[in-house]
Amino acid sequence: VTVFFKTLRNHWKKITTGLCLLLYRKHCDNLLRRAAYQEDQVFGNQLISPNAQVKKATVFLNPAACKRKARTRFEKNAALILHISRMDMSIIRELLELMLNTDVIVVVRGDGTLKEVVTGVLQRTDEATFSKIPIGFIPLGRTGSLSHTLFAEHGDKVQHITDATFAVVKEKTVPLDVLQMQVTGLRWGPFRDVGIKVSKYWYLAPLKIKAAHFFSTLKEWPQTHQAYILHTAPTERSPSEPE
């Protein structure tokens, strides 16, 4: 306890600055959430007929993901948007729990979870029926490559999640095949390396992305990378070989 108060007394300026930056970051996130909720009220205030059925969404969410913060991030940034838009949401953890009476499948996490869900759906005996159900994607991490393909780049994590959630609410679909989803998973180079280190500069709030690129440039310039790529052309399979 004595050491704690001594450190607090000797470094009170740094601690105060850090707390101010942290509170400012929380304030900016709350403003983004409030703007998203106000925009979502347009869908929630729409009149529906008594015979109309509420859209049902099945959400795949692993609470242990993102260092056990996945559920908290989802509930703070995405769940309320889905509720305001009058969407009947059920959260499951296993693909076996997926039932036919759903209008949209929402995958919450990253590229790996999305690929597992797509593979599991294609391996089902009723794959022809499930393939017609749209799959929504709400990324919670920063290193996912598919999320940058589907959504605009944002330096703010909250903005990125709310944009992906609104894509589900507004039913914005992009046709993708499984092969294309696999190919977009390859990202390599200085830009990718800096993107992983952005979270280290969280205390700089909106300047964290620029700071990560700036310090990376100071550390090594010019940035050079060597790579060896071997490509094997596809060959025709013999009819006697099993599929």
C-alpha cells in the first residue's frame, strides 16, 4: 500500500493524463453508441401488421473469445441495435443448435469462426436449405481480413462493430463463395504488421493509428520484406480418384 501511494505521488501527472485520455475515449465510444441507437430507432418505429412475423436471428457467439470480453463487446455495441430493430435474437455456441426457423445467421467474432460456420453449414445434410439463409458477420477483433473487405476501414472499434450490425439490420448482402472467403485471409507486409500494434497506442485515442505508423517508420526505414512464393498449377483429377 505504501509503494502504491508513493508511486501515485511521484507520477501524479502521468496518471492524471492517462485517466483523462481514458475517460475521453470512453466518452467518444458512448457518443458513437448513442448515434447508432438514434439511427436504429427509425427501424424500431416502423409500423408492422398484426399478422407479420418478427425476423429471427441466430447468433453464434463464443463468450471465451477476445479474452472473455466477446459477450460484453457484443452486448454493448451490437445486441441493443438488433433488439431495437425488433429482431428476435437467440444466442448459441454450437452449430448443432442451429434450427431451420431462422431468417439470418449472425457470426460474432472473426474470420476463423465465420469459416467454421460456413463449413459446418455446407456439411449438413440439409445444406441446400441452409445455403439460402444469409449470414451476417460482426467482427470483434482487429486483425480479421474479411471484415476489411466487407466494411469500410475505421480506426474506432465501436464504429466498426456498429457498421457491421447495421449491415445485418438493413439486410445488405454481398455474394461470396467459399473460395473467395479463403483467399481474402492472406494479408502480409508492413501495413499488416502495424495494424497488429495499433492497440498498444490506445491512450492516443483517435491518433493511435497514425502514431503506430509513425513509430514503425522511425524504427525501420525503408521497410523491406523478402518472400518466396511457390505456385502449383491445378491438375485434372483422374475419374477413378474419390472426391
